[in-house]
Amino acid sequence: MYQAIVFLPLLGCLIAGLFGRLIGARPSELVTTLFLFASMVLSWIAFARVGFGHQEARIVLATFIHSGDLRVDWALRVDALTAVMLVVVTTVSALVHLYSIGYMEEDPHRPRFFSYLSLFTFAMLVLVTADNLVQLYVGWEGVGLASYLLIGFWYHKPEANAAAIKAFVVNRVGDFGFALGIFAVFMLVGSVDLDTIFAQAPALTGRSINFLGIQADALTLICLLLFMGAMGKSAQILLHTWLPDAMEGPTPVSALIHAATMVTAGVFMVARLSPLFELAPGAQNVVIFIGATTAFVAATIGLVQNDIKRIVAYSTMSQLGYMFVAMGAGAYSVGMFHLFTHAFFKALLFLGSGSVIHAMHHEQDIRRMGGLRTKIPFTYWTMVIGTLALTGFPLTAGFYSKDAIIEAAYVSRSPMALYAFLLTLTAVALTAFYSWRLIFKTFHGLPHDHHAHEHAHESPMTMLIPLGALAAGSILSGYPFFGIFAGHGVGEFFRESLRFGPGNTILDAIHHVPWYVALEPPVMMLVGLLLAYYFYVRRPDIPVALARRHEGLYKFLLNKWYFDELYDFIFVRPAMWLGRTLWKRGDGWLIDGFGPDGVSARVLDVTRGVVRLQTGYLYHYAFAMMIGVAVIVTWFMFAGVR
């Protein structure tokens, strides 16, 4: 069963990719989608068996590398943590496949698109079932490759090509650190097998390692290097700039990347390696700081964005920050709970945005929308449900998972606890504001583009069915699962797949926070909602006036804190200058001028000059001989005088 879960998407990828032109677009869509739904059903069965039936498994598929001390097998590690990720990945991916049948209906390259989607899912499944760090890294790079292919799927658009390259390059920065972390683990432990690493992790406490001439704590350095990879994959601050540009890909790609696959890989990796992070409090402090900062910064940027997909993208970045706050606080299961709920309502918001774009004939600017509530009512209500869940409205999925993270930050013993608590609490209000801003400007008020509004229509059933299913998940994935993720059933469900140190009592502490702390997130959510309603329904003139009055701040947020411009100044321009200098001066002037090409060119010049002496006239040769004789006689005369 577990082999089928992992390899059915690969089989669909190969059929659509290799035989798509032969069998046609519709069969390619159906085959890949049916295989994903089969994988989804098996994943839910595995979730029940592993989580509640205690039927963990380790399945060795083949030998990969046996070289000296390095022994790597292809093996599937199926425990409760894996089961959660299998459900998230296959469920969202299956619904995205179904949705794409309607959304990509007019695209002539549908077999290739569905092949890439299935490849993406397969790579993520390889990652979450990995039993060693090398196999995890293979899946890690696989989702990077698939993201490059999907973001740049519309390769005729320069923006899509640039976004794909940017995502690939920025992630290589994080992946370099991740690879160094794996090397360090192997150097100290002598194995990349997870069980071996976890067993020897306590012995690494207090050991140091020389890194760039500095004696650093071994576990702290390893965890920071591994987390560097998570920062790239999960778009945390400093390595986040690729995420909004990834919106250049088709909308289903955005839903798949931001809800179920690539961006959650970093969170999963930290949870998987919790036995290491539990022993490295310094690294945990960095994780919680980066997560809280990301949650706040992304929320501020989302306040003023106008592209409907970019608003949701910055929301993803912010929510990932919440997950890392939980990981840094040691509440690993709570972070996984938010990953679980977030997959449903974030996929819903992206696919709902795609339905809006489909209705508006590919218009993405919310300033050109308005009044769509009556035109696409099903899309409207599903997006309202997704927004309620995202903002943490009571009884929705986000209410249970996000509030648990904020409470975990409050009770955490980390020096960064207060910082994380204040920033995540502030981000709640900001999230509610920009999320409802999107709803009000898109669906309420008067239409701004009357032509597009008149022709707007509801999406086909292949797009609406996934929206309905995800809307249900945005509610039902909360309370029914609270006990196994954040309640007293955590130890029973996750058992050994998540490791909590003997002094880690945070899961118990979050149930005993003061009443006013538990009340603050809903209050902040309500503040953001009421402000958005007042600004964009009652007094839409106020945001315009505020933007004019605080033009500097508005441009600062609109330009995403100028991270792209800063990186362009620090990294891109110097690299371009160096490359051009080496090209023009090094290669062109030095090597071409004085190297083999230069010597051959000079020889050619000399020979051309000599050839001109060969005129073919006898009197020219006689004259040259006379000149030569005269020179020789003159030389002997003067030599003889001396």
C-alpha cells in the first residue's frame, strides 16, 4: 500500500509526460487525476492505521549507496508524522489535479502540465517518506526542480522564466546550507540514517566543530545549517524573495506549492529532526526569531498588495512564520497542526482566487474587480470560509491551530518568547485586515471593470467541487483533530515520530494560559475585520487618503521592504559587473589577445604582410637582392673598420 501511495503519482507523470501526445490531453488528465485520488484514499487509510492502529513500518526498496562508511538505502519510513504529510500532500494534490482539468482547459500543453504536477507530488512524497537524510535531500531537490518547471510552465512569458530562475537560485542558497548540515551530521555520527542519528544525538551535546575557523557548538551549528535549507524552501525572511514571484505560474501551481508541497517541506524537516533541535536551544531561539519576524513582515507587505494571488502568497509566508514559531518553541505537534489546517484553507484561497481570475478573464488586480458576489456566489462563499479559517474565526480550523501557536509563544521559555508572542499577535490583526480587504474589494461594492463584470460567470464543476471539498476541510480539520495535535492525545498519536525533551512541558502549559491571553487573538482578529470593513465598505476614501499622507511608508510596503532592490545592489549588480569584466577584459582582451587565439591572430597578420612581398615580378626580386647585397657589404665594411 505504501509503495502505491508514493509511486502512483510517478506512474501518472510518466504516462502523461511520455505518451501525452499519443493518447491526448483528456486521457492524460484523467490518468494522473485518478492515480492521485487513489493515492489520496490510500493515504487516509494509512493515516488511520499508523496514527490510531500503531502500525508503523519501514520498507526497504533498494540499495542506493554503499561506499565505505556511507550506507544509504531507498527506504520508506511510515510513522505518524509521515502519515500526516501523506494525507496533506495527496489530498490537496488530488483536488488541484481535478481543479486543473477545468482551469487549464484551453491550454494546448495540458499533458506536460499534468505530468509536472504529478512529478511535484511524487518528489514531495519521496521527501516525507525518507528514512535517511540523503533520500530526504533527493526529494528536497526534486520539489525544487518541479517548482522550476511549473513556475516557468508558460515559458513564452519572460516574467515566468525570470520567476522560475529566481526560485531555483534562491533555493540553491538555502540548499547549500542544508547540504553542509548533512555533511556535518555524517562527519560526527558516521551515518545519515535517521534512527542512528537520533540515537547518537545526545552524545553530541557539548561537542564542538571547527567551522570557518571558529569553534562552534556542533548541534547548534548542524541545526542552523539544516534550518538554512528550511528558510529557502519555506520562504522565511532573507530567503523569501522568490515566493511572490512564483505567482507567475498557473494558479493551480500556486495552490500546490503554497499549500501542500514545497513550502511545507522546511516545517516538516524541522519536525522530523526534532530530536536534534530539542538538544540545541540556541538554534531554537533562531528558529522562533526568524519565524516571528517573517510572520510580521509578510503581513505588513500583504496590507497594500493589489494582485489577488500575491496577497494570498504573502499570507502563506506569514503563516509559515507561525509554524516555525511553534517549532522554535518546542511545540512541534502544534506547528504540524497548523501545517495540516493551513493546507486546506490556503489551497481553498488560491483555487478560489483562480476561480475569480477565470471569471474575470485572467484579470488579477483587485482594484479592477468589485461586485462579484452575485456573479460567482459559490466562489464567494467558499472564499469567505477560507478567509474565516485563515484569520482564526472561532470554530474554524485556523482558530484552533493558530491560537495554539500564539499560546505556545506566550508560555515558551525561549528568550525570544515575548518577541514572538507580540509579533504573532500583531500579525493576527494585520492578517484579518488584508484578508477581508481582498474579500471586500473583490466581491463587494461596485464593479470597476464593467465589461469584465458583465461577462463574469461561475467556474465549471471540475473547479467548484475542489472548492467545496476544501471549504469543508477548512472547518472540519480543526476541532476533530485538536486532541491528537495539541491535546492530551499527542503522545499516543505521534509516539516516537516527534521527540519532546524531558523538560519540554509546553503542550501542557498552553492549556493553562490566562483567560485574557486566550482571548487576545480573537479580539485582534475582530479589530482587523472591523477596520477592513470600515475602510473598504463604509469609507473607501480613507485608504486613498492614508496612502497619500504616508506616501513613504506606503511605497516601502508596496515595494516589499525593498528586499529585491537591496539584494540587487549587494549581490546582483556586483556579480554582473564581475561577469562582464571577466568576459570583456579577462576573456576578450587577455585570453583572446595573448592566448592561443591571440598568437595565431598575430601570426596571421605577419604572414599576410609577408605574402604582400611575393609580387611575382622579376625586377622586384632583383631590387630586393640588390638591397640585401648592399646591406651585407655595408656591414662588412664597418665591421672591418672596427
